[in-house]
Amino acid sequence: MARLSPAAGLLIVVTIWGLNVSLSKWALQEFPPLAFTALRFGMASVLLPLILVRAEPPLKLPLRSLLPLTALGVVGNTIYQLGFILGLSRTTATNSALVLAAMPLVVAGLAAAIGMERLSRRSAIGLALATVGVALVVTAKGIGFSSETFVGDILTLGAVLCWGTYTVGLRRLHLPLSTLAITTWTVVLGSPLLVVAGLPDLMSMDWSRTTWAGWGALLYSVVLSLAVAYILWNRSVRIVGPNRTAIFTTLTPLIAMASAMLILGEQPGASQLIGAAAIIAGIVVSRSGTPTVGR
């Protein structure tokens, strides 16, 4: 990884995250949503500390860091992941990717709302475009709780708001920890409730229905989406800064839509395509440099 340029590393990141939406959707055919999330974060809670110990020994957590990191872990991992996976199980991979694509602008809007950052005219225009795009995606099959994907889209949108809150919280966090350490600890501290929530499904699920493909999708989501992608993302932020790093996330929904067509056979409708264009246009116009993290 050390020999990769930041741009090459980020192309790998957005490819991993774009494919992860469809592969997670595929895995949900074999794993109940909460069981999948419990396994994913249980495994990540072992893997990430091992990476951290190897990269930055010794593994220490200042006592005063425990409360803020736990709060961020619960909002940014526990609640966010519940919204993401339950939303994904009730909507299409394409819709999920497109709603998640608005995350950079949601973060910019939240930061401006609390006075952390001034929302420029360009960012305001971008935020408006992305909001219209999300609305088009969410209402693509009609407004109403009887619509096929409406509940899933709303859950995903709630997850986006949680991750926006988490990201703004990280900006206000002043702790003597590296980005990798903060990422690791928020995952570890946010995982217990996810594991507990998934225990009933883990105990009752039919393990005979799982296949090598399903386990492969799960391992992909843990090793590549939660570990490798996070490391490459953090490396880019450190080398080139958050502004030039975040702009690459505009490619994620395009890869997710393409993978959903190839893996799941999903065909986005005209409203979704227009929504995708509006979301991506909004992110490009704003160029706010607000960082986001992959699912």
C-alpha cells in the first residue's frame, strides 16, 4: 500500500465501497440483516485492533477519550449501521447507493447549521441539487408507506444523517489519537450493541442456507470495506488532505449502480438516473471537501 499514489488508493476505495452495496445486498439473501451486521462488526472488532497494534504499537486508549469515542461509535456505527443494513434489506442496492451519495453535502449542511463551517454559495447550490436528487430517488416509485422501497429509502436517509452527525462530531474531537486509532476504537465501541441486536437472528437462522458466495460477500464487507478501504482512505487524508480525498466519493454511486446491474440485475429507472445526476452534480458543484467514510 505504501507504494500506491493517493489517487490510485482512492480509486480502489470507491471501487470497494461501490461493490460493497451490491455484495451486501446479495449476502442478505442468506443472512438476516441484523445477523449479517453482527458478524461483520464482530469480525471487524477483532481485525482492526490487530491492524492498529501492528501499525501503531502499543494499543492505548486515554481514559478521558472513552466517553466521546463511545458516543461517536454508537451514533456512527451502531445506529448508522442499523439504518443502513435494515434500509438496504428493504430497498434496492441502486437506491441505497444514490441516497448515500448525498453524505458529503449532508455533513456540510450540518457543519454550517451549528456554525462550524460557513456554507458558501457554491456549497449551498450543491446542497440544494443533492437534496432534489435524493427526493427523486426516494419517491421514484411513489410516496407512501405501501411503496416497495419507501421505508428502506427513509431508513437509509436516516443512516446518512447519523453518519453526518458522526463526522461533525469527529471534527469537534480533540484527542491525542491517530485517525486509524479513532476509527478502530469507534468501531470496537460501537459493535457490542450491534452484536447483541443480531444475536436472536444468529441463533435462529438456518445456517444450512449459507453458501461460499454468501460468506465471501461477508468477508469482503469486513476485510475490504471496513479494513483495507479505511486504511487507504485515512492514508489519503493524511497525505493530500480531506478536500482532495472527498471528491473521489462522487464515483461511488456510479460503481454501485453498475455493479447492481451486473450482480443483481437491477435496472434503474429514469427518475433514479435523474436523481443520480442531480446528486453527483450537487457534490461536484459544492466542492466542499467535506470528508465521508464508506459503508
